[in-house]
Amino acid sequence: MKVNGIERPVDVDGDTPVLWVLRDVLGMTGTKFGCGLGMCGACTVHIDGVATRSCITPVESVNKANVSTIESLAGTRVGRALQKAWLDLDVVQCGYCQSGQLMSATALLSKNTSPTDEEIDGAMSGNICRCGTYVRIRAGIKEAALALSGKTAAPAKKAA
């Protein structure tokens, strides 16, 4: 299995969810278990750049695709911009859902560096935040988008 650009040997049944291969076999615990049904988004990873729910994706379906996890985010321009915005705006409350939130936001900004509110809402709609930080998440995505476009944002204000 190719994870974060590195081939990693795994010996599991083909129907084992990618989430459990990452967490239990490879020890990569940044990707979280939430609902186990692909509904909450906590387990979001990228498979060849597409945001995918790893709790319902069998490892056999990955084949030669690259699985990117939250552990690889700082290695990308988009990931660094989002992480900085998340910190600048205090986006995180409890933090449990944030790896999935960041992975979904990265998939969005990797394809569209100037998303509208509607595009942000659409891309993030499958990610649930029990703390309700949706306003701060959207503000973080907008701030990262500005940074990626090279435009200077106003000094960061803490989002409500």
C-alpha cells in the first residue's frame, strides 16, 4: 500500500477498511474513527487527491493509488496555508474532527483556490464538527485561499 508517497507492506484481508490499516497496522493515528459509516468525515484521507472516507473504503480498492493522510499535510503548499490559517484563527475547539476537516479543505483548495461560500459549504458538507466551529472553518479556508492566491489578507481576526 502506498501511503504518503511511500510503499508500505501490509498483510490484511482485502475488505479491511483503509482506516484500520492506517491506524492499527501502520500506527498512523492522525486519521480518526468517528461513525464507521462514512457520514461524519473524521476519517477523511485523500486517495490520489480525492477526499475519501477511509472507514468505508476497503484496502483492496486502493490498488496502486497513493493514500495521503493528515501526517503528510505540512508537506504541501495548500496544507501549510490551511494549518497556518487554522492556528491564526483558532479554528479548533476540541480538535477531534479537524484532521478530516483539514483533509477535505485541502482537497477543495487543491482544485479551487478561490472558492465561494457555497463551494466551501459543498466541499465541507460531509464533515461534522460536534463543537460547531463551522464559521471558523469557513474563515480558515478563506484565509488560506487568500494566502495561496498571493493576495494580502487583513490582519487575522479571531473568528466567532
